Amino acid sequence: MLLYIDSNLQLMYNNIDFNFGKVNHMKKLLLILNSILLIAVTCACTSNASPSVNDIPTASPDALPSADVSPTPSDEDKFAQTKRVTHYMDFSDTTGKIINNKLKNMNMWSFNAHWLDEATNQPEDYFKNNLPFVENIEFMQATGGCDWRDLFVDPYDRSVLDDYYFDDLILACRNALKQGIKPWIKTGNVPMKYSANYTDGVFGVNVLPPDNYDVYYNYIHAIAEALVNEFGLAEVQSWTWGVYTEYENADWFNIGTPQESAVEFCKIYDYTVAALIDVLGNDINVGAHSMSCTEGKWDEAVFLEHCVNGINYATGEIGSRITYTAVSYYDVTPNDLYEDGLAETIRKLRKTLSDLGLDIPIGVDEGRILNGTVRGAVDIALGNRIIGQTYQAAYDARTYDIMIENNIDYFSAWAYTSNEVWEGLPTVSMHTANLFYKMVGSEQLKVNTVLGNAYFIRGENKAVAAYDKESGTINIMAYNFIPNLDAPEAPEKIYYSGETVFSVKLPDDVKKVKITLTPVDDDCNYFDDWLDDMEKYNIPPEHFSWSPDSTNEGNLYHPESKEIFNSQRERYMECSRLNPTEYTADVIDGICTVTTHVPMNTVMFCTIEPIE
């Protein structure tokens, strides 16, 4: 929803008390006022689509003021307006970074749930057509920890320790390869029958080490051998391996004191890596996933120190192979997003690695937003750790920005569609990911953002831009990230944005361009229509397992409500389509200017392609 104030309407708005408690009561009025505003898209001078010309300066970004200069509103101000936010960039002024694929990994809590028969029946181009950015599928806890994760004929029979059953894991890997993506196998907790005092934790898996590490080594060795026999050595050597999930989280692994837990995990890591190396060779890609965003039972630095300087429990040599490391990162709610949490988590871990002389990639193996704003029948947690509102689009764009700035290798997501993987409705998160993927492989441009006549207390109005040297195309992802207005702790003063301008210096020989504007807002989002239907049909939160803010359909368990959702699926699918606008424009004096709007908690993706 855009709360943009045209000068002719300013007096009306000035007479409205914009304290938070009255915002929701004004939504319909604001939407009506907003609907009469036109979205102007211009390219400096004359556009073939005849847009209006705005008084945009054509000075180079270097001659413009810093984005940090903004007037502070007086205490009496109840409402402040950004009449214009301008993002200046020059095709030749880069940061020196090539934008890599931050979205290359996707999580699967259980490969059994979606990667067996369901995946077998999917067309081979499904990922290529819908999720082309996914390169790896992380099968989490893939090798054990409970009866349905342990890869045995009988996970309860302690008299037989090698009744291996790897068929389902092999099928899941085959289905991943069929889609053109690689398995990323995260070994699970120790199988139940390998720990005599088997104890399950919060996540329903064995939190203890094996009674005999040689038996555990044989198990991992046999898994690697079975995969090589099925897919060939070269293929399996190209995969990535991870050991455990959040290894310093006592809910996942816990024995005795913090020191004892650390020692036993290091043993598990060493024996796992030794087994994999003995089958796949010394050059395997392997690492481990810590929490790091919050304190665990013990410090991840102990494990990393062991990998560099410790005595390997399996081989007796110094150190253990590690080629990457990963963390978790969750924001607690959609309103708890203004600390520098993700960047700080990475900075802390990177310092530890640097102190140890380790220069390896850092990724995020799971995360995003933990809880919704409305509780379901069981919990307030978000099923896929994303919400359906357009807030998620702005959140994701902001995350990509942070990742580029802090050199974070990847962020592994739980889901992008309403059905997690296959045949679900596209979410705004999926749209944002697909648009960002257009920037991968291009050079990042410096962006100088100037806020016109505004002061933001909590909001962020920023842009990421990239230049493709080969095609001359410039892609810009702008986001307007402001907290959820329904949050009880939202400040009384709320600041909105008006026009957003992209002012781009192009090569002198470019005279005409094609401009494509693709908004990620409620016009390409089924979820706002679903929320309307929830109200229309009186669907209560108790009809959902977890928070109704979740996008996953499986969260809606009540038969009648599920039937309502399914009856509207075709309409929801139509509501989920992107709506790009294209036009051509002449470029004068080398400056291309595009004027549009980026409403609160939405994304605007702009592509500028030279055609003459």
C-alpha cells in the first residue's frame, strides 16, 4: 500500500491525526486517495511512451550530496513525507564486485517428504522454469537421528548394525540431478541404534554420540560408496557435504558439559570427514553449520580451532578438512529487523576464521523470520520462515543487499512456493529471488541515494544495481523497507515515501533504451486475496497449525477451510503473476532517468537495456 501525498492532497492529510491507533481505520480512505495518483516513468528528455519530464538533476553522482544529509523533523511533526528518493549511478563506477548467486541453496527438512515419488513425477524442467537460481538442494539430517531418518531396514534392531537401506536417499539424489541441481547432503545425527542410551531432543533426533566411532565411520563410508556405485565417482565428488545442523545447539547435540559436547562433536566431524575422504578423495567439499547468531552450549570457535590445529580423532594427524562454514540467521518477528544482526553474525565468525588463518566461504544454512504476528492452533512460528505479505519481498531484497555488502556466500531458504517445492503458488519471495537472479554475474554498481525532504526513523529506502558488460544492461533492485504497521510497538511517527527516481549515466554511444519496470507488490501476490477470503469466510487462526501469516498450504489443516483455499487456487495463481511494464525512451546527454514509486514494503525491479 502506497501512502504517497500529492501536493494537492497535502492539506487533507495534514488534517488527519496519524497516530498509530487510527492507521487501520484510514486504510480504505488512503487507498482511494492513492489510486488517483499516476505512476510516472520517464527517461531523461523524450520517451516514446510520452511520460512527463521531471526536474531531475543530470549531474554525475560524484557531484551530488551524501545520502546521509536529511533534515530532522520537529517534535510536533506527526507525519513526514519523502517527496523524492533518488538513486544515482554510473555504468563505469563499480564496487569491484561481481554479484554471485546468493540463492543457490535450498533446504529440505526431510527428503522423504518431497523428493521421492512426488519429485519423480515432476517435469525435468520444473526448476529451470520456476526456480532457476537453485543450484543445490540441502537434504538436512539426511543420514539419521530417528526412526524415519535412519537408513536401515530396521532402525530399532540393535543386534544388526549394518542392515543399511539407502534406496530412498539414492532416489532423492537422482530426482535432484534430474532437475539439473546437485545434492548437498547434511549428515544427520547419530542413528538411534548406535547409541545405547539413545535420547531424543527438541527436534526429535538422537542428541548423543555413537557408542563406537568405528561403527559410525563404517555407516558413513557405506553411504558414500552406495552413492558412488549409483552415480559414479566424478559426479559424487562434485557434491557438497555438511556435518550436522547447528552443532553447538544443545537441542541438536548435547552430552555432559560444554567441553564434553565440543569434544564429541569434533570426533563425529573427524570420523565423518575421514569416511568421506576414504571414498571420494581428499578434495571433497565439506563443512559444518553452527547457530552463531545466538550463543550455543559452546563456542563454534572451539570447533574451528580444532579443524586447524587440533589432533584429528580419526586419523591422528593435525587438523580436519573444512572448505566452508555456515550459520543460522533468524529475525524473531516481522517487526524486529533493524539491528545489524546478520552482518554482525558474519563479521564475528569471519574474525574467528581470520585469526585462525582460514579463508573459506561463509553461508547461511537456514533462517529468515521465525514468528508471524498471529498465532495458529499450535504455535505462532512461521511454517516456512516467511510471511505472505509484501513485507517479505522488501525483507528479502534488503537481505540480498546485506549479503553483497558483507560477502556472504549464500542464504539457503526453506521454501519459495505455497507448497514448499512443487506446484505451489508463487510467493513474493519467489518473485524477488527470480528478479535478483537477473543480476548474478554482473558487476555491482555504486549507488548514491539522496532522500529529498525527508527523515526516516526506521525505514530503509535503498537500491542494489548491477551492470552487464556484455549486453550493456543495467538492473536495479530498489526496496522500501518499513516495519509492519500492525505491530503494537510501531512508533507514532511513521514515514512514507513518494517518488523513486533512478538517474543512470550510460555510455555516450547509447541513444535509446528499453526500460522494464517490474513491481513486487500486492498486484502480483495471492496472499492479500487469501487474507480477504479468510475474513470473508470467517476462517479463524485456529484452522492453521502455525501462524496464519505463513505461506505454506500444509499449515492450513482444517478440511473446510482447505477446501475454500483450493477452490480459489486458479484465481490465486492469476493474482500471483508479475506485471512488468515496458517502454522505449531516448537518452539525452548520456543520462537516463526513470521515475516511479516504491510503496512501503515493496520492491521495484528496473531493467535498462540499450537498443540503439
